[in-house]
Amino acid sequence: MSETNAAAEVAAPHRYTAALAADIEARWQDFWDANGTYEAPNPSGDLAGDAGTVARPKKFVMDMFPYPSGAGLHVGHPLGYIATDVYARYHRMTGHNVLHTLGFDAFGLPAEQYAVQTGTHPRVSTEANIDNMRRQLRRLGLGHDQRRSFATIEPEYYKWTQWIFVQIFNSWYDPEAKKARPIDTLAEQFASGERATPDGRPWGELTDVERADVLGEYRLAYASDAPVNWCPGLGTVLANEEVTADGRSERGNFPVFKAKLRQWNMRITAYADRLLEDLEALDWPEAIKLQQRNWIGRSEGARVDFPVAGHPDAKITVFTTRQDTLFGATYMVLAPEHDLVDAIVPAAWPEGTHEVWTGGHATPAQAVDAYRKQAAAKSDVERQAEVKEKTGVFTGAYAVNPVSGERVPVFIADYVLMGYGTGAIMAVPAHDSRDFAFARAFELPMRCVVQPSDDRGTDPSTWDDAFASYDATIVNSAGEGVTLDGLGVVEAKARITEWLEARSIGEGTVNYRLRDWLFSRQRYWGEPFPIVYDEDGVAHALPESMLPLELPEVEDYSPRTFDPEDADTSPETPLSRNEEWVNVVLDLGDGRGPRPYRRETNTMPNWAGSCWYELRYLDPHNTERLVDPDIERYWMGPRDGQPTGGVDLYVGGAEHAVLHLLYARFWSKVLYDLGHISSAEPFHKLYNQGMIQAYVYRDKRGIAVPAAEVEERDGAYYYQGEKVSRLLGKMGKSLKNAVTPDEICAEYGADTLRLYEMAMGPLDVSRPWDTRAVVGQYRLLQRLWRNVVDEGTGEVTVVDTEPDEATLRALHKAIDGVRQDMEGLRFNTAIAKITELNNHVTKVREVPRSVAEGLVLLISPLAPHIAEELWRRLGHSTSVVHEPFPVADPAYVVDETVTCVVQVKGKVKARLEVAPSVSDEELEALALGDPAVVAALNGAGIRKVIVRAPKLVNIVPA
Ligand code: ANZ
């Protein structure tokens, strides 16, 4: 402590200092815990409570829950948590039953990687991290209902994650009902003959294995052999959403390869249309909705069959969004992995094959083989990149354009992806840029079938690029039985689709970019699948009585050591090493009695636990059900303005746009369809907070140096005497610029930190952290304190008098403004208004009690500890948390009045006090009604009234 500080403390022992703040904050945090201040009652069950509170309108305010990292929190993390806390507190004070809590998303790779390095069980390190985070969060004074907090790694929680998996496994999507239904209903359809089996045999004649295979084609959770993203570096497969644009793992930046592996998938594609449609009713940022729409990527087009010349049984089915350009299809491309390729490749190059088509290979088979190897090394993203150099090779086969009858060569090329559409395209080089580039490189013919709207003419060989437009007319498209010439694109698409359908060689279809969700990971630290395989390899779900299936102990958590760069390695799961756990004899209660089974040894991806956690907050201790239906309906059910139901405010980062937010919506819809919940959407209102950024200082070698030790001199920055560069970046341990909330709380108190974070700028905008600026909010709290408490004696100084007019106006304007800002999550402007009021009060010699109390109530959602303390000192015995938020008196909310002069025949007859915003009409009416003016006119008529609102009215009598 400096000498001046020490002197000040002697003179002002009751000043609001960091030490006093620490004392106040610890005391009130204990009080809140002891009194269950933030406990929100449920309408029934073990958390049932005060009926009056339950009868209030509900508000469910939620954060995206954190992963408990070993590094703990830095000041960037709680930005959203503080914002939701302020919002929740405001709503508690405006008559709502507010559910606000925070759990931990605690399965995941970092704890497992740490375990591999140190041998510490992931549970041990994860629990220690959770304890540390809980301590850090508690220090911030967040008003969480602690009874509802949990971590996804608790067996009591993941029992229900597994249970949901079983529900998904045991259901199928009925396209007629447009919803998920129990798989038994499908089996009944097969059994009754209402639905034909794939090979037409009666259901009763199928073996158990055959039936299981048939149903597996429909289940919403299913295992399949498919090309997946295999990441040897992480020893696991990854979902598309977890692979970066450069084809590497989002986590760890390892190369990702395509490999065919048997994996569990979730049939999210069945919900593509509903996931799109229901976006409309959600109160979400447009940018996130757009990302989801693009990710789902709905395209309307057609499938068209092209016969293969010389192979009467083979046909190539393409997906196109531009069937109107069918006459312009001059070649075809199959994805290199396409199943048909091997069947159509001839033994030798056909007569007259163009040299550039062969890639210099002696036979088509050699060319195809070499090209496939080359393509396998690239990721889908690389393959789709807008590179000018298009590569590919001729298969030696020809197909027939069904509308023109023309023979068109069939190529393989990596710009056609196996995982999209049918993995085959008709190429229309005149009207598609990729096809244009390819046709140029391979000297393929082009035909213009869409009239260019510019002056390039209709000979594509003279063009620089394809002419791609939807707003144009079709030309050169007349064939047998159908002509498209003169039609617009939309009509042409309809006409040709009809023609194709009439001949059964094509049909209109909708295609989605969205793929099914790859749901298994070859890792240890995740939920075990509640699945066992019988001796025939048929998968069975465990009955509910066997859940939770707890994660077993293993000797070694690490994935088998792989060469991270080698695509030919294959995964080995840690769980598979525990033979005793894997091989079991169970009676599944299905009438088959005890039998030997093998357990599934993959684990669920770390997204699973966050797909439904909002539901568990509602009824966290329920051992009988996922959530009690009455409790679920109370907090989540649809209501006016929220037709699909859901959480009232969900705050988190925009990076979850297509991962967590899409997966959680999908699980909600399945649970909704199966009748387990009443809300078809998990999150009604979504808000993305900005990021707290921090300066990163780097030395000459580009290495980050500790930001706290950098000195500024004359606008330049120095670390240990050496000049360093400064750039705004992320905050974090690795950039050596992390500031922890613990440091700021120690230096100023949690209330100051909360105010500073909320005052930094609009919540959705990223902002740079500046430790030196924090003191500004500290001073605000010191002035607030002084407005109520004598720093010397500690006595409360407020007086029981009525405030003057100016103070009343300042108070009610602040109340009015703060209310609006709180509703709109504009906490920065709310703080500005409170500061203005506080400054006004500072100038008042004796502060009236009503004004001091108003100020305390206004600031209490933002700075709850000091507010509780002052409220108590002002003589109240109850917590400020449940006090009603002040309501503005409209009479004082209008701005100060201005004086309007009213003249009759040029002479001043009256002065009116009016609002500055008064309209001409209002002012004229007021002036003409004024008694002095009426007297001056003395019954004379009026010739003219000149109004210059708000200052002047001039009346000219007749
Ligand atoms: C002929 C055509 C003519 C096409 C034209 C476009 C323009 P979206 O809108 O994204 O759905 N395509 C189809 N399957 C493909 C695959 N597996 N890999 C790469 N490209 C594929 O795109 C649909 C269009 O992308 C389809 O329509 C097809 O090219 C191509 F003037 O067919 B089009």
C-alpha cells in the first residue's frame, strides 16, 4: 500500500476499497448460498416451491456451458455469463420466475490427451478443473441455481444421454407423418405387408439378421460402412463440421484422410426440411440462420439417367440443378470413387481417343488407378477449391445424352465429390465455370444453350468463362418430342422434368448438402454407446434398466500410436482393450434369455452431452425420466410469440453456428416427435456475444512475450529493453496475454469487473481488454458508496426529504432508459445512464432516501454485492435480489420543458412551458386555449396563426 493510500485510509476508514469490496462480496455470496436466493421453483417435483413465484411468467436464461479447461477462466470467458446474469437479475426484479444456472460440458479430448501424457485419469483432472472454475465463477457473484448445475460426465447425467441414443436408435423417420416414430411401427408395416420388403419376400420369411439389416436402413441412429474423415493424428474419425477448410482437424491441426470405416451415424438428413422451416420462427441472429441454411444447402433439381454406350444394364444417374441445360451436356464426370467406374472401363482406349484425355497412360484401367490414388490424398475442401487447373482422366467409356441422343465421353475428376448428389454430373461447360475450365483443359466441345445477356455471342469457344445465369432464355434446345427454346429457366426446368418423368429416365428431386452426422469416436473420454452386438453381429440397444452404462477403467487411454501422416493406419479404441468389459453375457429382457454379447467400443462425440442439457437443468435429479413433462412444459413449452417453445435467451459464441446448435435442434425434434418434450426447438432466442480481445506483443522472432511485462515509451513497446510489436488478437495462455478474473477481483472487486465488462461496448461487438481502464468503473462504485455512506464514520447519510424536481427528472429518466436497455441487452448504455444519475446525485448535498434507493435498485443487476450491502445499510432486512425494479413516473420522463412565447398582434400575451418535442398542432391548440390569449382576443376571429414549435406562436386576429 502506498503512503497516500494509507493516509487516505486513516482519514476515510469506510471508503469503498478493494478490501471492503472483498469483504462485502464474500459475505453476500455466503448469504446467497445459505438462503438459496437464486433457486427457481418448479411447478412440481423435488424442486417445487412457492406457488406465487411459480405463477409468475417464466424466464429461462442460459449460457453455452463451458468446457472445464485446465487453464481456468480468463476475463474473456465470463463476458456472456455476466450478461446473462444481469439479464436474469433484471427479470427476477420485474416479476418473473427466472431459471439461471450453469453446468459443465466435461467430456472431450483435452482431458484425455492430458491423461495420455501424465497417466492421470481424465475424471480426476476434469473434476479438479471443474472445482477451480466453480470457485472462479462464484467469485463473480453469478446468480446461479446451484441445485440445477451438473457436469455431463456424471453417470446420473449421461445415463440420459445414453437413453436418448436408445430412443433415436429405436425410431425411424416416417416421411408420410413427417416425423420420427418408434421402429416397431415400421416392423408392423413390413409384417402386415403394407410396406414391401426390399426383395419382396414376406417379412415372416426373413431371418433375424435380415430383418435387422432392413430396419437398420431406417433407424435414426445406424451403423454403416462409409467413407469418413479419419484423423490418424488424433486416432479418431471426425464429423465434417470438425474438419477445417484446409482438410485438417479443427483440434490439433492434423491431416484428415478419407477412409471406409464402420461407424455410427445419426440420420439428421431426415430432418433437413424441418430444420430449415423452423428457423423462421426463431429469434436468432440472421447471420447464424444463414449459416445453418447454407450448411443444410437445399437445392431443387433433378436426377437424370444417362445410358452407358455398350452396357445395356448400366446407367449413370446425375444430380443437376440445371436440367434446363440438358441439351448442353457434352461430357460427363464421375467422382473417382464412384462404384460404376470399374464396370464401364474398357480394356483399351477407344479408337481416336484424344491424347490429353489419357493422362499418358497405356490403358484406361491404369489411368483410372493412378488418378484415384492422386485424388485420395486430397480433402473434399481442397477438391472443391476454385483452382483453375482442373484435373481428371477419360474412363474410355461413352454415355448417351438422353435428350439429344449424342454420345458423350465419361471422365473421372476430383472436382466431383462422391458425397454430394449422386457423385456424378452431366457437364455443361458453356454454363458452369468448373465444367468450362475442365472442357478447356481437355479440349472438349461446348454448346451454348442459355442465351447470354451480354454481347459475347453464342460461340463458347470465344468466351473467357461460362455464362451462368438463372435469368435468361433457353436456346439450341430442340429435340425429339421436346423443345425448350424460348423458355425461361424456370419454365424450361419444369418442362424437361415432366418429359424425363414421363419416360421414367429422371425425376425432380431436392438435394441437400447436409450429411448424416458421424457419431462415433475412437476415444476413451466420452459416453459409452448403450449398444451390444450378438453373435450374428446384430446391434441391440441396452434396456433402460442397464443404464447408465458406466465408462470402464482401462490401462491405457491413448489411441494406438499411429503415424499421423499415414492414411493406411486404422483405429483401435481404448475401450476395446478391456476384454472383461467388452465380452458379456446379458439378458436384454427381449425374450431371448441370457446370451453372450460384445459391447460397442466407440464412444460418443463430445457434442452429445450438449445436445439436450437445457432439458436436464429443468429437472436435474429425476431418476425416473429425462424430464418430468409438466416441468418441461412449464419452462420450455410453446406460447404466444414462441410457437416452437424453447429457452428464452441463450447466449454464446457464433462459432457454434453449425455444430452444437444444429445437433441440439435435431435431438429436440426427435424427442418432440416421440412425445418426450413439448418444445420442437431448444433455443427460442439466441444472442452471440462479441469476444474480448487482447494485445499480443511479439519479439523480433515473432514469439509472444508476457504482455504484463511490456512497457510503453513514446508510443513504442519494450520487453526487457527490446522493442516488440503490438497487435490485437485473442486472449489466452499461449499468447501470454491472459488476464484472470481472480487478479481483477483482487485488485478492485467483482462488482467493478462486472461493470467494466458490461460497459466496454455493445455486447455483440468484440472489444479489446484494457486493464488500465477498469479503474473507471471502480470510481463509479466509490462515488455511489459515498452518496450513501459517510467514508469517515460509516454512517448512512441519506435524508428523509422529497427530492427536488431536477433530481426526480434525473431519476425517472434513468429508470426509464435503464429498463429499456436491460430488455434490449444494452448494458453499456444502461451503465452510462446510471453513471449520469450517480453524478447528478453526487452534486446534491443531502441525498434523499428515495433517490439513493432508486440508484441502488437500478445498479443491482450489474453490481449485486454493493447493492445488497447498501440496501441492507439503508435499513432493509430482505435481499435486493427480489425487490421490484423501479418503475418510471412518466410525468418526470418527458424532457425538461422549454418556454414558448405566445403573441397576439405582435405583443407577448402568454408564456407556456412545453416539451421540446411538442408538435405545431399541439402548440397551436395550447396557445389558443390559454386564458390570457382568450382574453386578449376578446371574441375576435382568427385570421392566421404562425407556429414555430417549440418556442413561438404568433396569432393574427381577423
Ligand atoms: C448441370 C449444370 C449446368 C450444373 C449448369 C450447374 C450449372 P448445388 O446448387 O450446390 O446443389 N454437382 C452435382 N453433384 C456434384 C458433385 N457430386 N460434385 C460436384 N458437383 C456436383 O449444385 C448442384 C450442381 O453442382 C449440379 O448442377 C451439378 O452441376 C453440380 F449450367 O448440373 B449442375
